[in-house]
Amino acid sequence: MFATRARRISASALIAIAVTAGPGLAQNQTTAEAFTVQVTAFQQTVAQAASEDRELASYYRANDFRPIWTGAGEPFITRRRALLTALNSVSDHGLPTVAYDVPGVMQAMRAAHDDVTRARLDVKLSRLYLAYAADIQTGLLTPKRIDPGIVREIPLREASVYLQGITSDDPAGFLASLPPQRAEYNRLMREKLRLETLIAQGGFGPAVRDTSVKPGASGNDVIALRNRLMVMGYLPRTVATTYDAAMERAILEFQVDHGLPQDGVAGSTTMQQVNIPAEDRLKSVIVAMERERWINQDLGQRHVLVNLADFKSRIIENDEVYFETKSVIGKNLSTHRTPEFSDVMEHMVINPTWNVPRSIAVNEYLPAFKRNPYSNGHLNLVNARGQVVNRGSVNFAAYSKRNFPFDIKQPPSSRNALGLVKFMFPNVHNIYLHDTPAKSLFSRDSRAFSHGCIRLNDPFDFAYALLAWQTDDPKGLFQSKLRTGMETRVNLAEPLPVHLIYRTAVSQAKGRMTYRRDVYERDGKIWNALAREGVELRGVRG
């Protein structure tokens, strides 16, 4: 009965009722004796109710088990109002309303008529608040449990930080500071609302027949495409029935925003993206918001940002793109997919030696050496003492993956698998950015071809951009080291944060959303996990 009634009341009305509900929440004591008895009962119940949560129990203990939420007076009313306001807006952030059970909280507030129920309610509200605070600040999900390739360390906060914040003089301000403050997150929220409004009105409209439509064409397919482009915001309202110059420009813009070949023709690949429903785009946006919470920290005034799904590596300074280049990422195989994590770039190596990873050495080169000891002549076989071994003296058939005793190295050269420079942020995953002699791969639209490391299309320019912060002649410094042909380490004067992210939905500061394909199918897993937690797609009218 209560839940049904609550749904008919506005959020502001719910809050007004809740913050003043129940005599137990606002009763003033008339005698010192009654006050002492009630506080003692309250303390005992709080201590028992919070005992299973070490951090929460510690906080209550340090504060003599006094109430955080259920006391009398304006500070407690303000605190409750701030919490309920936040909980009523969780859906705006792509979080599940069912997880926070506002109607249940309301009912519990109304029922708090004595010290025991009031104390239990206080602990219940603290637990609810801590869950919400963690969810809105650092994400609802644990990334590693969703996909083994998401090895990102989440910047979790201690419960005491949240509890001190909510008991400050400005609880509403503290709650407002918890979600990501980056402009990207705010733009994603706006796009979420826009898509929800469109979905309530029918989405992007009828799908277009999956056939190639070229400039100059006319007919029903052109009209259907025209209508869908107008709803998506790529074409102003028009009654044109031919594939005219305006529609060609609209398709070109659509292709740019979706990482497609830009030819102005609505071919099969473009049509597939045009026909993706608004509901699926909304899922991508909600997943992007969750991913933003996973990196809700200072990314660095200057940093390297690699969006794996976009096949791009960027140097960012003061939230602006300082340099950008195409990238090749790991193949879509369980052993090759590039992981997601953050680290710090410390140096670059010019004319690098390629120390072949053990997995590649025993899985790819050892079988080749068994067939022909002299195959892959560009590689050196090196023993434990660092000496190059004559392959003709080795019986490769005697070795397996487990007992192969040699290292494999490729000396510096233009044919080196790492090219002529690599950029190091030492990590347990053995991932770094580097040059490559395989330049033709950068002409592809989907560029997942490596063993896991990230190849750069413009590695020299990338190096110049990094060195420009520590020398007046970055190109001269780099080229002087390159000309020696010798492996040379160049330290960065200021180590640079590196963030390997995976985003299929990214906003533009001034413009529409951009979308990319879920090449590793990670976002699909994240959405499914969010849905299991109760996140729903909704349509909003207004």
C-alpha cells in the first residue's frame, strides 16, 4: 500500500514527508534522566547493528554512537533531505533505483517511534548512504569481475571519508561532489536524457532497408534514410525526396562520428550503423557513464589517453587534444586483447631491441625453429649469459614450451618489430606504445592486429610532442639519438600519466556524440551486468 501511494507522490513531496516523519525523528527530551536512558538504549542498538561492518562500527564508536541521520534538529533534517534528494536522482546517473529502495526508506522513517527502531534506522541509512556514495563515485560494478581484460585499479575511498563528508556543514554540496566532475560525464548525462526523450517519442523511427543508397538516388529508401537522419540530428527538417548534397553532407558527418570510411555513400556498413536503435545507443551511453566513474580521479593536467575502441592515441593538455595519432591495438583473441589500466610513462627508447615475450617465443618461434632452425633470420637466439647462439648447434626438437632455455631478441633496425622508438610505462602487463614497420595496417578502419601492445602511426611526431616540454629542439634531440643506430634511453623530465580506456560512446565538446563498435565485446558484458543489478532503459516525456 505504501509503495503504491509513494509512486503517486512527487520526489519533492516524498522528501518533505521523510525529513519530518515519525515522532522518533524529531522528539525533544524533557528531562536529563530520560535523555540519558534513551541515548544509552540508542548507543547499544547502534553498536549491535553496526558491528558487522568494521569501518562503520569504527566511525560510530569514535563518535560515541551518536546518530548520523535520526537526531533532532536542522542538521539532521538537512542531512536526510540531501540524501533523499540524491537517491531520487540515481536514474539520471544510470544507476538502479531498485537498489536504493526510497519507498522502503520512507516507510522505515515513519516507523521510527522509539530508540531501538531509530538506532536501527540510523545504521540502515548509513549503510545505504555508503553504498550509494561508492556507486556514484567509483562505479556500481567491479571491472575485473566483468572482463579479465579490465585490470583497472578503481580509486576506492574509505567509509570514514564519506561519513565525514555527509556530516559536514554542507551535506548537499558534498553529495554533489561525488559523481565525476569532468565535462565528459555531464555531457553523457545530457545525452542520456536526450535519448530517453527520443525513445519515449518512438526512437529514431523505422529502420532503413539495408541496401546501398548513393547521391542522386530517389524513392522510398531515400525518404526513410532522410527521416532517420533528421531525428538523429544530422539533417535539418526537409521534404526533399532525393539523395541531394545536404543528405550527402549528413552521411559524411555521420560516418565521421561513427568511425566509418568517409565517402558520402550510405553503403551496407553505414546503413548498419544508421539502423542501430536509440535503445542500443542509450546502453552505450550508460556504460560510458559507469566507465567514467571507474576513472573518477585526477587524470593529470597532461596525460596520454588511448581509446582502444577508437583506435586512437592522444596527448591531452588542459582537457584539450595536444596531439593525436591512429593506433593499432591487440587482436580480438583472449591472449592478445589490450588490457585497460592506468600507469605512468617514464621514458622512451630510441632504436629499441625487441625482447620477444616468452609467450611469443615458445608459441610462435619455437615451432618455426623446429621446422627450420634458420627461419626468421632477423632474430637472435641468446643464452642465459647474454651470448648470441649459433642456431645450427641447437637441437630444437629437444625443447618444449616449458624447458626452452633461450631468449629471442631482434636488434635495432628499421625492420625491428617495435620500429625505431618505443614509449615505456613499466607495468606487469608488458604493454607499451611503439613504432612499427607494418604501416599499411593504419589504413584500415578497424585496427586490432597486435599481440597486445599499441602501435602508433606517427611515433616520431608523438616523441617530438613529448620532448617539446623539456627541450627547445625536440626533433633535433630525437634525430641525433636515432642517427647513432644504437639503443638509447631518453627519460621524460616529467613522467606522464597514461590511461588505456575503452569507450564506445564519447561526447564532443561542441557537437554530437561519437560511437564506435564494441570490438572486444566488453561493453556488452558491462551492460548485461548493469541490467542484472537493476539498471533499466527508460523513456522520458517532457
